[in-house]
Amino acid sequence: MSENKVTLESKLTVVSSRPVKSGKTHKLSGVDHAMGYHTLHLIFYYKNEEKWFGSFELDPLRESLSEVLSIYPTVTGRLAREKEEDGGDWEVRCNDAGVRVIKANVDCTIDEWLSSSAFGFDETQLIAWDDMPHDTSTWSPFRIQILQIYHFNSTIPLDNSVVFTHHRIRTNQINKQFQEGGLAIGLSCSHMLSDLTFASSFLKSWSQTHRHYPISHPPFFNPITPNNINNVPNSSSKPQTIITSSTNNIVTATFKFPSSIIKQCLSKIQNTTCSNATPFDFLSALFWTRVTHLKPSKVHNQNHSLSICRDFRKLVKPSLPIGYFGNALHFSNLSIKVQDMENGQLEDMANLIHKHLKEVTEEEIRSSIESFETRKESTPKCMYGSELTCVYMEEEESASLLYESMFSNSEKPAHVSCRIGNVDSEGLIMVMPSSEGGFARTVIVMLQEEELGKLCNDQEILKLEPTIILAGCLVQH
Amino acid sequence: MPPILPDFSSSVKLKYVKLGYQYLVNHIITLTLIPIMIGVTIELIRLGPNEILNLWNSLNLNLVQILCSSFLVIFIATVYFMSKPRTIYLVDYACFKPPVTCRVPFATFMEHSRLILKDNPKSVEFQMRILERSGLGEETCLPPSIHYIPPKPTMESARGEAELVIFSAMDSLFEKTGLKPKDIDILIVNCSLFSPTPSLSAMVINKYKLRSNIKSFNLSGMGCSAGLISIDLARDLLQVHPNSNAVVVSTEIITPNYYQGKERAMLLPNCLFRMGGAAIMLSNRTTEKRRSKYRLVHVVRTHKGGDDKAYKCVYEEEDREGKVGISLQKDLMAIAGEALKSNITTMGPLVLPASEQLLFLITLIGRKIFNPKWKPYIPDFKQAFEHFCIHAGGRAVIDELQKNLQLSTEHVEASRMTLHRFGNTSSSSLWYELNYIESKGRMKKGDRVWQIAFGSGFKCNSAVWKCNRSIKTPIDGPWADCIDRYPVHIPEIVKL
């Protein structure tokens, strides 16, 4: 595949700047327990290096991270099981242990990494993740990767430049001249503790703290439901760890669709079937049909189903704030008969998805939360990918969450990438905002390798002129 | 040491007798002079002005006699002033406040310990027990290179730590005193375990572009009591060089000495030593008298290195795997007690009021002549000093000294709270403690402070300062943001 361009430099622990009062614990909800099979990885790419790092790790990034961790005591805590008498469920002990931060160097330019010819620039190299061990007391459930992206250009003469931080400390001589620097900040965590919204709000809070702005989405730790559901402790012994290994050959590809094309397609749909169609409706319909096309064909009277995962923070009353710590995800199933999909148009599919999304009620959400609560003790199963799953992020807010996390002087991330660990073979489609803004969307698809290879060459998709980047498979044009 | 007087000391009446006795003996000169002066005045009044004038004329003083006697007076006065040792003033001092990113909570320390020593659970257990009983808090700091897993103690990072600590303290000192770098005549830097070439004092001279005829000294290897040794050296130098400023920098650089092995006796310092440093400005210029905070009264140094056990009780050596660490013997406390006794034997006569010395003398004579079974009298040092700064070497040291000197909780509060907030910062801990007392607004003009430090070798050094002007709160320093939270109750064992 590709040469290993990532070199691990060091691993350290960053603690909050203010101590946490001892003895606090945060119980995880039923939904959290259910998501325990997966891991979540977010990577933010920034082009302009500026003065990210001084010597001696007293760099501004680490200081702002310490500062922001003071208000997120659960992020610096450790997972543990409650005592058997209390139910034996997972909880986070806020013991002030800190988050692991891993520094690494990547030997290529950021443009190369994010360009369409980047075969084999597999993002998995950028993610340094340790699976949850048996003894979780020394395992950091949140990990931050800081990857310095640089390219050593041998034609530029060597220069012994000396860099000063605001403490006026001399560094070790930096003997290389770097060109077109960049930075990738990755946040990985166990899905049991956080969903995409919370992880991105944490990173946004970090970036706001770094620029000394007030935090727009402070964390919210109260549980979704009051603890009135009596959990009868299960007499059978509880599984101590989550089974995490996955033998499927799942790879990822990212499709960036430009705003103009999406707008065109949307207007077509809006004029025909669904007047309020959103880019999500269109793109999910498109990918659903094309992915289903690639799968082994089914008998006529069977159904194709799509599992849609959405954030229910705003759908319950009282609504949960964005900073709600934990998983606020609702999975709903949409089925369509095989012949309907074959005979129907894209516009009808989009309409179907749109109606499905609009029709979800609060009672449905509450009942699914409760069913998760009662199922807390059982082993978590795969939520993403046992059926084709599509992740829906609320349009305007997610764009602001992801693309307004600016660390230095109004420089927005060049790209934000999201991956889920342990996705099952049916696959995962994530429709996310794009750096371009407007109607542009980034669709991240995780599928088995051959299927993804075929998808990347699918004419229906290529008609829309996407830029395909970070593909873990061969892309031929 | 058990209480000295027989047990009727609980009686209230005895308290007044004691107070009366102390007042009597301490002010004996005043008390004898006053009646004499009253007698003379009454006599003079009785004689009347004419009689006094006749008395004066009958003295028959001629010019030569008057001149000789005045010359004599002037001569004696000159000899007195010339041979008087110069007064050494402590103008001001600054302590290093570690950055919050270097904070090491217990959980992080234990986690790193478990990850690095995963094959030695007994050593990890040992560290946890030490940490639980150490008296440290959750805000002590270790240098950045120790936060890595595994720690990365390179020479570069050690220099970086030295630069960070020393330059921050010195910048703060310059700001507080308005001292210009070119006005520094004497520079003494003490750092026990890190001694690069060029020395740390050369590093300071290079950074601040100090004068080429500066008298610089770098003391290394002298342990946690090196701070007071540097003060002593500065004092001696300031006796020789008139009109000079001296800057003393006390610190301990942790990066190169973080023990990486698994021997338990050597893991102990890892649990207790933390980042810290202080810069102190001393002067013998009379112009500094008005704004100085303290005046140096005594420095007493005691060295027990002649005794083999004392010599070996804090010993740097290689363990079985060749990793270098400092091993602390189990009899450390006993040796510290012995060294302290020697020190206060010398210190006692210099500082104790006459009442205490008299009692001690009487008990001593009594023991020698009458009955050797009399318990030796331990003088009450609380009468000689208002404040005590005991080196925050560890909880055991402070407990031991509190017992030996019979100090109250308030007297040792500064030491305990410094241990809690900053850990054992070695030679600079005395200055953090002094700063604590000042931040609490307890330092008034005329207060006497006793700084006691112990160090490897085995040494016990003391310094006595007298406060020159009342220090008003709030003051700028490492305690500025947290002084309101102190004092805290430190439990015997913290549950980890």
C-alpha cells in the first residue's frame, strides 16, 4: 500500500489546569452502554502552521487544552464499573487523571494528503488508538493526536533557526526548513462516552479557549432520564470488556460534492416531489441506491432497509444542549420494497427519507431511550453497519460546530474527517458539512474494500463531480 | 523529647509566675537602671541648680582634658562602628510559580507509575502508599519532560527546565526590586543535582548580560540546605565588599534525576520532589535599609558528616540495573533529630532571651552537680521567634520538628501548606513558606523568623531574619491566586 509516512514522536498526558473535586462520578446512560461497541475518531486538518509549537511542550495548544479540560472533568476521568450492589454498570470516575496526547509527524504536505490523487494516504495511520484493556483504570478513554504535517524539501538550504516561545526559551536547533506546513488535530474516544456532536463541541470549546473567546457550547452533564428505572442486577456475570476486534475489511472514502451541483439537484427534487428537500435527503437517497446496487441482489418481495442515525438533542423536550455529554442518538429504520427502489426515481427516494425524518416523534425517541436503559446489562452490539446505516447531522449547527473550530486567527479547518471504529460489513454513510459551505457536502462512506472500489467508479455518483479524497481503495477515473 | 517541667505546669497560677519570671529576667537591666535614674534625678532636684553649677566648676577642666576625653570618645566610637559587621538586608525575593500545564494530580502520577513499572506491582504499591501519606496536594508540578510516557530526561530538557525556573524567578525579582542586571555584584546559584558546563551561574550571566567583574559562584551537590549555605556565603562576601548587591538563586532541577528504576528506597524522592525555585536579593547598602523586607541576624551551620551513618543516610548510587537514584535510609529521621539538636545548641545562646538561657543554665548545673536524673530543659524557642520556616522535606520532617520544638499547629502551618501546594521544592521551599506567611498578612515589623533546612551530608542549617517593615497584603507571588483557600486540612491518608 503506502509507505508509512507517520512517525510517532511522543506520548504524554495533559491534565486540567484546575484540580477536580475528588469523588465525582458520572453514570453512563443506556444509550451510552449500547454504543460501547464502537469508537469515534474526528480529525481536523489545518493548513497554516504558524507558530503552533514552541519547544518544551509549553506550547499554546497545551495550555489552552489544560484550561478547557477544567470544565470537562469527565473527559479526564477513567472508566470503571460500578459496584455490584449499585448495578455494576459503566461509569466515569472523575479522578483528574488527564487525557493522553500523542504527537506525531507526517511526512507530506497537507495538500498532497487532501488531494484526489491520494491513494493509500490512509487516515487510519493518523489515528493512534489503543483498544480498551481489561483494566480500564489506567486507560485514557479520550485520546488527542496532534500531527504535525510537514515536508522536508532538500533543495532549500539548511537553516539553523532558533525559535522563541513567549517564555523566551531557546529550543533545540531546528535544522530543517519545512515547507507548506500544516496540522491535523485528532480526537478519538470510545463511543460509549461521546457522540459526534459532543466530540466536535469539545474541540470547538478548545479552539475558543485557545483564542480567548467565551465558550459557546459548555458541557452539560445531567442524565437524559432521572434514575427511576430500577435496574434489577443481573445475576449472570457482566462482560468486563467490550469485544472490539472486527475482521471485516472496511475502508473509507470521502466524497466532496460542490455546492453548485447539489443546488442543481436539489432544485430538481424541490420542483418535483418534495418541496423542502435538504441535501441530506438527496445524498442519502443517492448513496443508498448506489450502495444497494453493489450488494448481492435480493428477491423481489424483500425489503431494502436503511438505518438512519440522528442526534435527538433538539427533538426531546426539554431539549438537550449541544454540550450534552454522552450519546444522544436515535436509530430509526426505513424500509422500501425492492421493486419500489428499482422502479422509483431518486426524487421519490429523497421524498421518502425526508418524510421519515420529519415523522419521528418524541414518544418514539423516549421509548427507545427506555429500551436501551433496560438493556444496559447486555453486551453492546454493533449499531453501525449491521444494516446499512446513514448518519444525519443537523445542517446549520453541525457546520458551525465543525468548521468554525479555529485555532489561529480565523483560519477554518481545511477539512474535517470523521470515522467510526468497528463498523460492520453492511456499511456506513455519513453526510457531513463541507469546508466550502452553502450546499456543499462531504460524504464519508465506510464499506468493504471491493464494494467501495466499485462505488468510487460509479457513474451516477461521478456525474456529480465529486472530489474523492482519503480513499482507502483504488480510484480509477 | 518529653515535656520538661514537672506536671504542675497545668496550673494557671504557674503561668503567671512564668510570665513574671520571664519579664523580670529579660528586662533586668531596665529594671535596675530605672530606680537608679530615679534616685539620681531626685538627688539632683534636691541639690538645686546653684549647687549643680558649683559642682561643675569645681571639676577644673582645662582645654587639654576636654580635648583628650572627646578624642577618646570619638576614637572608641570609630573603632566600634568600623569593626561592627555590616548589616545584611534582604531587599526582596521572588519565587517561581510553575505553569498549570505541569500540574501532576495523584491519579496521573499513579497512572504513569503503573504504566511504566507494569512489571513491578510491589514498587507501584509502595509509591501509592508514600503518596497517600505524603502531605502533598493535587497542584504540585513536575517539569514537562516527566509528563511523557516514558519520561524523556534529556540534557536539553534539563537546561530548558533550569532556564524556565531560574529566568522566571529572576525576571520577577527584577520587577519587584527595580534592580538592574548590571548592578549585581555577587551572584550565587545553588542547584544540587544538575551541574552542566558552563555552570548555571554562567547561564544566568549570559542571559542577563551581567558585568564582567561579577563575583559568581555555583554551588552544587550540597542538598536541600544549600539555600542557606548560599545565604551564608553571600553574607561573608558582603562583609568584604562594601556597597554591593548580591543575588542568590536557589533551585532544584528535577528532569535529569527522575529515577527510572524500581528500587523502592530510590523511588521515594520521585514521589516528593517537585519543581520550584527562588531568587533573593541581598544588599549591604544603607540606602536599601528603608525598603528591605528583612535583616539577616544569624546563620548557624551544623555538619554531621563526620559520623558515618549521617554521611550515608542520603546517598546517590546505582541500583542493581545500573540506574542512578538517591537512596534514603530508614534512620533519616533519627539523624535529622540529632543534627537539629546540635544546631539548636549553637543557636540557643544567640537568640534565646535571658530568661530561657538562665533556666537552661540552672538545669544544666543542677544536672551536673545535684542530680543527673533531672530532665534536660528544652528551651522554648517560641519566645525567641514569631515565625518558623521548616524545610518542607516531607511530612515526617515537619512532624518531627513540631514535636521536638513543641511548636503549635499555627507555627508549622506555613511548612505544611507549602508541602501541600508545591511539594518538596528542595532548597527553595523556605522561601515559599516565608511567602505564605507574608501572604497571610502575619509578618509585622520586628518579627523574627527562623528558617531551618536539612540536607544530605548530613547538614542542618539555620538562618534568623528580623522583619524590617510590616508587609501588607495582598502581595504578588506564587500564593497570590490560592492563599484564600489555605490553610486546608490535610488528612493522614488520602484515599487514592
